[in-house]
Amino acid sequence: MSTHYSTDTSPTASAAADPTATASHPPTSKPDPTLTSNAPKGRLSAAATAGSTELTSLTISLRRALRQFPDFPSPGILFEDILPIFADPSLHESLLRALELHVTQSYPENQKPDVVVGLEARGFLFGPSLALRLGAAFVPVRKKGKLPGPCETAGYQKEYGEDFFQMQSDGVKPGQKVLVVDDIIATGGSAAAAGSLVKKLGGTLIGYVFILELDFLKGRAKLDAPVYTLLSSQEEKS
């Protein structure tokens, strides 16, 4: 509820000064206009537009921060280094704000994630902070043998063979809404394995979020939930 101040404390003067002001308990016949749920559609559209504009501005600054290293870790690979984002507090904040904007704009209040699942290892860099902002739990997915206690396991293909991801068996409760996050989606194998772990534990997979997508590898074709990337496509810098 907004608080309105006036040099004249009479109800008539306050109403004249601000016709949208309401008392602490407005009558049911006149819903409180300061609540988002009662705001006119035009006002909500303006807020959504402002959010989209902010998101565009944030992604531009984040794209500029990336560094590229040709032929790393092997010849022919153009490596995208996201670490400069975390070395700069303002860019770090921009990343979290951009991801938060995406989630709040994409999911209704009753569909917001209960759990954010982050993939080893760079999903750990921003997954916990995003979960905290969203009021969600954070659960890590790690390589086999890294987590204590009972775990669920899922395999996925790598260039030189199969690897395995694990999640603790009590990490996700049945029915919880889960968002999977990682830094980059390439072939999509590791993300798909994480998604399968969520389902094994009875969670509802509501989507995947990545900072960058390597479109030409078509990794999102392996994922069976909505996929969002802040920075789609790899652009070689001059």
C-alpha cells in the first residue's frame, strides 16, 4: 500500500491532491489502484514495455563484457569467457537483474520456480544468487561421485564418451516447479541430463535458462521445456 503525504491532513484535501490515493481499507466497490492486480491494462503494458527496454539494455552491456579465446581448449573452438561479468560488480548485478526480469515476465506468480537447479560448474556462479532473488531453493547438479548421500544419476554423451550427472535424492520434492540454469547451451546433452534428474525426483520442469547459446549446435532440440538465452548466437568480435 502506498503512503501519501500532504500538508493539509483533511480527507478532502488529500483526495483533491491525489485522486488515486486510497485509505488503508478501500471499499470493495472501489479496488485499490496501487495494487498491480487492479491496475488498468494500459499501465501494466507500460510496465512490461519498460521491463523489455531495460532487459535489452542489460543484454547489450553483458554481450560487450564477454571475452573470446580462439583455439581454446582445442583448435577450431572459439571459447566464450563469461568471467569478466563476475569480476565487475555492476555487470554481475546486470546479469542477475536480466535473469530476474526474464523470470518475472515469463512466468505468472503461481508458476514461479520453487527450485533453481544449477549445473556444474559455471551454473554455480549465478544460480544461487538468482534463486535468492526469486525466493527459491538452489540445488546443484554435479559430476558423479561429488555429492554425498543417496543420489539419482543420469548419463549424457560428450565428444569422447559418456559422462554422468548426479543430484541428491531429496534435492527436489514431488510437484515442485524447477528452473534449470547454466552458462552456455552447446549440444544440450548436459542440460537434458539435468532435466531428466528433475523429472526422476518428481519435479515439474518449467524451463531452462542460459547466458549464451551456440545456435549452430542445435542443443535446444534436445530439451523438452521452454529454453531462454540472454545472448543467443555466437558473434565473433573484431
